[in-house]
Amino acid sequence: MKNIDKDIENIIKNGIDLWSDLQDANIFLTGGTGFIGTWILKTVEKLNNDMHLNINVTILTRNIQKYKEKNTEIFNNKNFIFLEGDVCNFKYPNTKFSHIIHGATDASAHLNENDPKKMYTTIVDGTKNLLEFSLLNDNPKILFMSSGAVYGNQPANLINVPESYLGAPNALNVVNCYAEAKRAAEMLCAIYCKQENSNIKISRIFALLGPYLSLDIHFAAGNFIKNAIDGKDIVVNGNGKPIRSYLYPTDLIIWLFFILLKGKINTAYNVGSPNGYSIEELATKIANLIGNKNVKILGKNDSGWNLGRYVPDISLIMKESNYKLTVSIDEAIERTANWNKYEN
């Protein structure tokens, strides 16, 4: 059995109290072609096959043909409909939706640096357009996927940042475009909850690691795993001191569906792992688990948006969902590496 299949089985088993709420659901999904979206669709596919829930999903994508070539199996699923368009101006379908999951716009460092205007517009205008579309439906449950970036730089003495922390990014530094756009989109969600009685919940997602995560973009964990798989030294360009935590998709997906289905309206929930590791520690861990054990720290100046801690307090989501983490950082590294070696 492929390890992704086992992961999906664990999602179904561990989230068993959630799934009956999705019987005959009609979901509208943006961001369905990315890392999180793929895991959502894989989970829905399994729920339909094993529990016969008859969940239908309409997936908004900018390029249907490109997605079909990349994900033929998902594309051919009879319960999935693909709608081509941009989140900022797509043609509203006539179908009524019971649930909306809005995850469009990846945390792209390249886009954030080279076209911040497009990044900001896609997040803010796209969210406003989607919320307007939601008003044409019968008060659907809405999940907006935000980011832990909304807190700005986490103080070094704050080990885990809670939802109540009121820090913020520097709004005059364009490197914070992604974070500020997510903050503005969260405000739009709050406005629609107040003025339109919309049923919106927010997940503030922190760093992730698992199959389907691109290994060749700006995510350090993915880059390190790729180097290890290729038998190369793991190279840390900076000083290796920033601290991150990593959540595996089996835990992520359960929490996202919990927030969508049972979370409190106009409430934000941190979603991530509370266990932080420095980038140097992460590199060493990956080198020892799957690589040649060689790590090089170059100590170059780092221009990233967050050079300190980025680790959430997840007390709220754990208390309300009564669900605890099931996959350790070591398991996440090994499963991600094995999938990229043998299954991808």
C-alpha cells in the first residue's frame, strides 16, 4: 500500500466523528490544485468510496488542462467538477453550495518579492469576490485559510504564539505583503460575519511538511529533503537560527474539516505543530534520517520575512476538537522523503 493511502485511511479513522456532517455536501473549493487542496480532494475521494457520503466538489482553477495533465486520477473523479477562472473575477456557477473552502494563493516567496501588488490583490480582492459569491448561496459554512504570518515577528521569549497575540507585521515593509493581505482578508471575513451574518471560520496555518509539497521552491524543509534524496550535502544559506515547526497533512486535514464543520463563527484557530526546531536542527535531523549526514551552514545574510520564531500555540484547536497530534517531525520527514523517492 502506498504511504499516501495509509495516511488518508488514518485521516478517515481519526476524524470519524466529523464525516457524517458532510453527507451529500456540495463544496466550492479554491486553491484546490495546491498542496492542501490535493489532500482535501484525496480525503473526499476516500470518504465517498468508503462511506458513500456523496460529497461533490467544484474546484476553481486557473488552468483546467494543466491540472488534468498533472492530476489525471483526481480530474476524472465523477464527484469533482472543475471551473476555470481567476478567484478575483470568476463566473459564478448557478449551483448552490453547502460549504466553501477558500485557500487560493500559496505563500509564494517569489510572487511576494517580485509582484507584491498581484499577491495582495489576489488575496484581498479574491476573498472579497468569494464572499460576495457566498451570499448567493444558502448561508454556507465557510473556511478561510489564513496564515500564522498575520502575527508578524514572534517575540523570542514567546515560545508558542496564541490567537490572542496582537502583534502585527510592519505595514510599510513590502516583504510583509502576504501577511498584511491575509490580515486584510481576515477583516473582510469579520465584516461579512457582522453585516451579512456569514458563517465564516478562519484557520491560521503555520509551516507544513508532507507528500505533494514542492521540494524545489522556498520551503527549507523541502529543499533539504531534496538534497538528501539526491545524495548531496544539505546547505543552509543563512545562519540556521530561525525556528519553525512542521505539521503533517494527516493532522492538518482533520483540523481544517473540524474548523469548517464545528468551529465557532468569526473565530481564528492556529493550525500547526507546537514543537519548534531551528533550521540548523532541522537540516541535521534530515541529514541523519535520510541523507549523507553532511550539513553546511553558510551564514549568508537572510532577507526572509521572519528570521525568528514561527511556532503556534494550538491549545484552542486541541481543546475544542479533542484531537492531538499523531505524526512526529521524524515521521513527517521520513514519509515525505519516501513518497518522493518511490511514489511520486
